[in-house]
Amino acid sequence: MDWKLFLMAYGMLFLAELGDKTQLAVFTLVTQYKSPIPIFLGASAALVTVTLIGAFFGEVVTRYIPTEYLQLGAGVIFIVIGIFVLREALGGIIV
């Protein structure tokens, strides 16, 4: 195993996820349900699954779809999710 590559990926993703929407969602779920272990396990499994998809299919997808389009699509999805979170948090005030 290439430990340098492993540590680089770990460090980059660890820093990127600090304070990210995933961490905030986990905070919210634990606050609401008071059950940190199943929430931790569910969130961990979800992150592993998403990372697995990205690692194995990322190269294939970029053969057919330009990187710029993928970045634009990811940005749009991020904004849409943000709007839904804001609507929920503000009780439907935002249309």
C-alpha cells in the first residue's frame, strides 16, 4: 500500500469534512434522537459507500463527462440541498 497517498487522502478529506454539512447533519441527528452510536455507524457507512462510488467510478465518469460539467453539477446540487435545509430550518418561509 502507498502510505503516502493514503495519508494525503486522509488528511485532505479530514480537513475538508470538518464543519461540513455531513458533520452538521450528524450533530443535528444526535441532538434530536440522543443516540450517537447508531447515527455514527449509519453516517460512517454512508461516507464509506459514497467514497467507494467516487473512487471506483470517478475515472470512468470523467472519460465521458468533462470535469467542468461535473463541478457545475456538484455546485448546483449543493445549492439545492442548501435551499432545502434553509426551508426546513426556517419553517417554510423560503419558497
